[in-house]
Amino acid sequence: MGSAFFGWLTAISSAVFLTALGAYTEAKVAMFRTADTEFAPWTVVKSARTEAMRSVLSRLA
């Protein structure tokens, strides 16, 4: 299996990914809107360690 095969396989995988990306994004947004409640709010963490610790500590304080 040469590099041409893997290049072809990567191109197909990328095309499939890009085709599904829109549907995935719409489903993700719908899930956040439905599941985000006052009792169990979602917290978006941009920088995993730092923001996660800030979120946890602010809830404990």
C-alpha cells in the first residue's frame, strides 16, 4: 500500500466528514438548546484545564 492509496483514502474521508459536518453542527446546537436547563446548565469550556477549574471553583465559592 503506497502513499497514493492513503492520499485517496484521506480525500474520501475528508469529503464524507465535510458532508456530515453541517448536520452534526445542527444536531449539536439543538442538543445544547434542549438539554441546557437551570437545574443542569451546560458550561462551554474553551481552554479545558483552566476554564474547567474556574467553573468548578466559582460554583463552590
